[in-house]
Amino acid sequence: MRPVLPPLHRVLVATFLAGIVAFPLSTPVAGQLLTIGAKGGATFATVSDADGVFSDVGRRTGSAFGAFVTIGGTPVGLRGEVLLVQKGFDARQDGEDVQFEVDYVELPVLLVFQLGAGPVQPAVYGGAAVGFERSCTVSGSSAGLSVEGDCDEPDFELERESLDVGAVFGAEVMFGLGGASLVVDGRYTVGLTTLDASDDPDEIKNRAFLLMAGVAIPIG
């Protein structure tokens, strides 16, 4: 694994972190609105395989949950999130069925654009997310025999990146419930970095659709 970010990715991460600090400082105090919330739901994950490493690639269904903070939002806001996200994929390689299950602590930073006001508030958003591997397991079966274990076990020793950088695009709808709002959220995350950390890496990148619901509470 390579725990050190490549230069381009360091710039991306630094830019979005700087945005979190700069946004509230550049917005008039009277127009600021702070919203906190929590949400959770399902993930439908797979990978892109540009180099054809696998003969067939399927999806892993998992879960995601976490918390978020939004600054502003009338009509543009900046949102930071902390999510626990299950990703991975099913595949066939050399005639064997293989399943990869990789869980991340994911930190998205998003620009949110409200499309309306009132008790029902639709919005679209986009941004970047940095994911830190929390766990990785691999399992496989061939000729009636099955194996399963941690990706770092001697039987596997998968050379993989422990950090994943991706782009996020999504939409949500908030339904007013008095002092709080019900949030329904759908997003697509596209991996920008390969998961392969070998000397001659193949282009294997995360792809995931997340469907979540939760509660948002305005403060101030």
C-alpha cells in the first residue's frame, strides 16, 4: 500500500479543506445558516476495469451511514460529511469466483445548490470525496472449494491502495417537518484513482451508487 498521497491528490484534498474554512468567512453573517444531520442507507458498488483484469464484474450491495454539516444553502451551501461506506465487487478471474469487500471512512466535501424553497426543497450537489480504507476481505470459490480472509493475509497479500479519491454527483429532496426536515438522498461516486498499488498498476477504480435517507436540523 501507498499511504502517501500523490501530489495532484494532495492539491485536491487541500483545496477542498481550505474551502471549508474560507466559505463561512466569505459569507455575510446574516445570510449564514448552519444545518446538521444524519443519514443512512444502501450502497450498490462495483469497479471499472479498463484493462480487462476480470472476465466478469458484478456488484456488492452494502450499507452507508454517517453525519453531515451544511453551511449556507440559500441558494448555495457547502457541506462536509463523514460516512462509513461499504464498497467492493464480485468478479471472475482465471475461472474462479472472487468477492472483494472493502469498507471506507469517507469524507465528502460538496457544493449544494437549492432548486426551490418551501416545505419541499429539491437540491443538486457535486464535489469530491476522500476514502480511507477501514477493512478489506476477499473470498473465492473454485471446484467446490472456498476460501476467505483478510486482504493482508499471506494467502492473499493484495497490493492495493488504502486511500481512494473520487468525484461525487447527486440530488436530494428535503421535506419540512416543523423544526426538522426529512432528507432523501441519491448519489453516484466515481473513483479517480486506481485501487491497484502494484509496480505496474491496472486501472481498477471504484464506482458506487448510494441511496440514503435521514434527518436535517437547522441551527441559528
